[in-house]
Amino acid sequence: MSAPHQPSGDTTTVEAENDLPDADQAGEDAVVEPVDPTSLESGADGDSGVAVSDEESDDEDDEDDEGGGDLLVREGDVAGDYLERLLDILDVDGDIDLDVEGDRASVAIVGGQLNDLVGRDGAVLDALQELTRLAVAQSTGVRSRLMLDIGGYRAKRRADLSALAGEAARRVAQSRQPERLSPMNPFERKVVHDVITAVSGVRSESEGEEPNRRVVILPDA
């Protein structure tokens, strides 16, 4: 489904501290650092350490199962209406594409001058996603985990981070030395954790608190 309106993506990438892959062109490289195991918690499922509330743990939850696909479709419809009104107010052209990906609604604004709606390092996009989730929750009465993309920013970021994480994982598998990546937001950390789980001989955990929370890639024991 599409509705008129859209932006163009920001290509800002995550900073990693020394030797990160070329795919993360705007970032610094990942760096090998001594890792204190007590400072870590599992990034894939948040099973230990300081309690945190972010999409890493959200993505492992089975909450809000009621309504299934119908609820997700409704979330997308509500989000689409909300974003159409917002684009009208801002006088920004773009198309709104609605979809369901796995256990969450997915909404994308495409086809226009949308850089301002993405912002530096996706900051405006993240804020708009939270506002859209609130609008959806107010309408449905259910907490929303809807994902918003604007101008393909998240799609490109996912591709860049997947390449970066895969490269770092291979280095760790060979060197048997842990590497810390630069601080990332929940969406970015989740992408990295997903990549690491597919690479044998390594695992990933998260350390620190927002906004400096980061992924650490470690060799399997």
C-alpha cells in the first residue's frame, strides 16, 4: 500500500574504534581492547548485567501477541494516516509504504527530499519513530514496536552494519581477541547481534548504558 509523500536517506554511519570495514565509511574502526567480563551482558537476549530497556530486549519479547497479523496491519494503517498528516503539515512530498515484517509493522516513507526527516545519524528518524509508536498505541491501546524507515536510511544502515559486523567477527574468530565496536543505538546493536549469531566461533554481548552502550564481539570459550 502506498500513500503520497517521502524523503531521501542520510548515509551517516556508526563510529567504530580502529580498523572497521570500508562499508562503515563515515565511522571509526573497531578496536581490540581488554574486556572485563563483569562489565558485559548478553546483547542477544539481555540475560545478565544492568537492566536495560531497548529494542535488543524488545525484539526477544513475545508481548502483544493478541490480534496477531490483524493488529499489525491496523498499526500500519494508523501509522500511515499519522505520517500522512505530518507530511502535509511539513509540506514534504513522499510515498508511504506499509508492510508487516515478522512480528512488527513496518512503515517506510520514500521518494522525496527527506534528509531533514532523517537527521544526523538518524536522530530525527528515531524521534519520529517514537512519536509514531505513541500515536499507534493511543489508537490501538497496545504498545507498538513498529519500525519506521525514511528514505531507505535504515535499509542502508543495516547493510553497512552487516558488512562491518561480519568483518569484525571474522577477525575475532581468527585472532581470538575480543573487539569493542563504537556506541550504537538499539536498532544498530540488534543488527550486529543478528550477524554475529550466524558466525561460528564468536559471540556478542552488550556493555555500558545509553547513549554509550556498545557491542563487544568475543571468541567462544
